[in-house]
Amino acid sequence: METSSTSIATLDAELVGAIEKHWGIRSLRPLQEPAIRAVLEGRDSLVVLPTGGGKSLCYQAPAVVRDGVTIVVSPLISLMKDQVDGLKESGVAAVRLDSSISLEERLAAARDIRQGTARLVFVSPERLIQSDLWELFEDVRVNSVAIDEAHCISQWGHDFRPEYRQLHLLKEMFSGASIHAYTATATERVRRDILEQLDLVNPEVLVGNFDRPNLTYRVVPRRGDLLKQVQEVLARHKGEGGIVYCISRNEVNTLTAQLVGAGVKAKPYHAGLTSSERSATQDAFLDEACDVVVATVAFGMGIDRSNVRFVLHSGMPKSLEHYQQETGRAGRDGLEAECVLLHSGQDFFTWKGLMEKAVRESQSDRMHLDSSLQHLSEMWRYCRSPICRHKALVNYFGQEHEKESCGACDHCLGETISLTDADLVAQKIISCVARMKGSYGINHLVSVLRGDKNARVKERGHDQLSTHGLLKDSDTNDLRDWVYQLIGQGALSQIEIESSFGRPIPVVRLNQNSMQIMKGERSIRLMQPVRGKKSTKGTSSGAPKGDDGWLDVDRDLFEALRTLRKEIADKIGMPPYIVFHDATLREFARLRPSTLEAMRQISGVGDAKLRNFGEQFRDRISDFYNGQPAATS
């Protein structure tokens, strides 16, 4: 994400005042200013900004200074509720129309809409096209329609939702309103599909920088004890919020039980749980009563908690779009966060099997399966790539990464190292595949290269091959990973064949690239982890390397303010981040404002929040220092 900001003074004075008053914001993030102008000028737009890039302000701020209403299309009730609650706490009139509210609440919302007191109306796509809502908005001036999570419209996206296709009716329903699509994740193909499906007229298309420099990416082979690897990450984030993603429900249940047994405040989330169980987990996480959610991909969209400090994948996601969005739930407040991906070669075939099963059961067309498998292959190559993680991600989304070294991924932090004799190692591995003259899996290939003399190796006569024990001094895990890296770089192929048990099994095969490497016509790069090097959390957003965003912050005071925030949140029945974000609390603990006037100058402190919470935080700061003088400006 770009770190430069735009002066808020470039906008209309009334709008500037509204943004400062309600959100306590005095500078805009990249592309927010043209996105806001598009709404004010009534021009359709497509806005692609990374998670934490400030998309919601682009449609919320204009709604505050104009008569009439802005309709916000949102996919989840929980997301609508969080946004409406947050707007109300900021002094902005907003309502939602969904199945979870009572008849009395629905009638009150309709009254506010008709009387013009509600500036923003949140509604689901399927609810919006119902005729009774058409009638509700007939006599109301609808200025604009904002579509959140707009990538759900596209069948080429990673989270396609058929109900979003019905939004092509918006131009017919609200002929005088401009349409604005917002998403954090969309390739060029998906962006074109969104524009076409919504039939946007001469739209302003704004695509932000996909890079998230406050995130540290680590991609690590899954080796043996999964629980141990997970605990190593959690140990770096004691008392902090995080999400652990698993591929299957069974893994979610097993890992959650193991973590709870180890004393971690963890809860499960997947589609196999009841609606009330899922809601309880989500509420506990948002309320910071739970530190860790262990979940399938069913958990994520609509999770508005800004201070998620880590996202851990216990298996490979099924696409880079999913990975970008899921890791994007970390560090939404712009502060440092860590993203760790544990992966195995089996993950590819697990997802492939699930995708093929889904197509068979739903009778979807082959084109959708082919697209899904292509996304899966791209994700698999990313895991094996020796390229800077930040660079690889932004390149995938059609952008360039300007820095030679990001300083915030396993490769650039020196946690991996290039094998000096990679070409020779690659030739030995490929030679062994050629000598075995058959279809064998990676584990058997590794056994032969390591010089094992187990029954399977002897039965096949592979202990007599010239390549038997050719890499006997190599670590088993490293050797297995080098084979996967060769596959990922196209130097070997991995296909599925029918086994004698009637189940498909993955085997390794030679290809044209294999021969080029054997002849020395093509070079290869292989990576391995640096032994004994411990991971750190990396660097913070936009900060010099080594500055993790805690410069001059009194951590004890920060924790005291977090405790106060939780007390207030519990009392008013809201998630803590709605009171103040972590970034604001860090500024409190850095500057120690002793007056409300000084507190009001800190980003994230608007009039309503200053009025509702300011004195309590000022007094807690004063009490913490026993009345010692603190900053006044």
C-alpha cells in the first residue's frame, strides 16, 4: 500500500470539516480524493484499494454532506451491522435492512429513510431487488449506490456470488444515481467483468497499489508437527489477535482443541457449525474475548477487526486472490502484522479433488473448473518461488514492485538462502527420475536419492541405480522441498495416475525443461531455510527497516489503554476497535495528551468519539503517570 497521503484541504470545505468531525482524519490515503470526487460529481466508478486502504470513506464521507441517501450493497449481515454501529459511534446517521432486525427496527429504519434523516442505507444484494424495497425508495432521492466486495460479481473472481449478478438491474432501478463498485482484490480480467456486468457509464477506474508493506510474508514448508509450527508463530504474538486458516473442517476442530489444550484462547469457525456457534465465535473475536480464530475460508469477509496482528495458513489457499484477501485481514490499521503460510505438495491435490467434487455435485461447467485449477497452479508456484513475496504478489495483479528488497518477507529478510550448487543438485534429482524409468511419487524419489534401503526401494531394484544415495548428505525435508521447487519452476512435472487401489496418486515425470537443465542449457534456483535463524515480526508500514512502529510508545500505557477500551466496549456493547483503533491508542501512548484539545488533534479522534470517550482516556493517561505533566499539543 502506498504510504504517501493527500492533503484533505483539496476537497470542499464542508466535506473537509465533515471528515475531520466524524472520523478525525486530516489527510487522505492514496486515491481516496479522486474516488470521493467521482461520487460527488455523480460519475460511476470502480475503486480497487487494498484492505485497509480506506474504501469505505470514499462513499461514506460524500453521503454526510449531501441530501438524499446512499445505498450500500453489502454481502453479509455481520459486515452491515459493524459498519452501521461504527458510523453511529462517529455521529453519522445510518441504518440497515436485513433479516436479523426486528419489525420495529425495520419500521424505524423505513421512517428514517423517508424523512431523510438516514444518510446511508445498508442492504444485501438479494434484499435490494425485492419489490417492497423498490417502493420504499420511490419517493426518496437516491444519490448513489455503493457496492462493497464488488469482486463477488465476477465469475472470474475468487469469491463469485450468483446473487451479485442481479445488480445489473441497478441502472434500471435507480436511473438518477451513480453506481460505485469497491473491492480490495481484482485482477484486470475481473475488473473488466465488473464494469461490463454493472454496465457502468464512462466510469472513473481507480486501482491502488496492491502492495501491503506493513505485512511481513513468510512461506514455510509444513514439516511433521503442525501444532509445533503453529505455536511458534503464536508465541510471537502473545495476547494479540490472529486468524489460523485450515483447508478442512476436521483440521479446524483438531487444531482448535489442541490450541485450547495448550492454553490459547481459540475458537473454531466453519460451515459445519450452527449459525449461533459461528456467530458466537465471530462476536468473541470482534469483542477481543478470543485471541485466535481457527477457521476454513468460510471465515473472513465482513470481519472488520482492525488490529489482527497475524494470519496463519496451515495449508495452501486455493488462489492468490484468496491469499491476498485473507492475509489482507491482518494489519488493517496500517500497523505491522505477520502472514505465515505453511504448505505441502499434497495441498495442491487436496484442493484439486475438492474442486472436481464441487463441479460434479453442482454440475458446473468445465470452464469454471479450468479457471479454478489455473488459479490453484498460480498459488502453488508462488509457494515455491524464490522471488520476493511482495514483488510476486503485486506482479500477479499487474503491477511492479519498485524496491529491490522489500525487507518484509522470508527471502528478503535472509531467512532463506540460495543453494550455491543448485544446477548440480537439480541435475542429480532429474537424473534419478530418468533412471527410475517409471511413475513414482516424491517420497520414493527422495528415498532413492538419500540412499535408503527400505523394502520398497529394494523391491524395485532402485538400490542398484547409479543415482542411489546421490544426495545422501542432504536433509530429507530440504530434498523433498527442492523437488517441489523444481516442479514449481517447470523443471519437472507432477501428474496423477490411477493406482492399483483405484485412487489417483501424484507422480513425478520428466519434461522438455528437464532435458535443458541436464544439458546445462538452463539454470535453476533452489532455496533452503537458514538453519537456526529465528523469525521476527518484520518492519512496520512505511517505517525504516528496524522501526516496528513502537518508537517512543510507552507499551505499558498502551496496554492500560487497551484495557480501558475493552471496558468501555463491553459497557456499550460494541467491538473495541469501534471505540478507537490500535493506531490511535499508540498515538495516545506516544504523545500522552493531557487535554481534550490535544487529544482531538490525533488521527482517529472525531467529535463524537472525543465527546463520548475522551475524558476517560485522558484521565487514564493522567492516572497512569500519577498526574505528571504530559504533552499538550
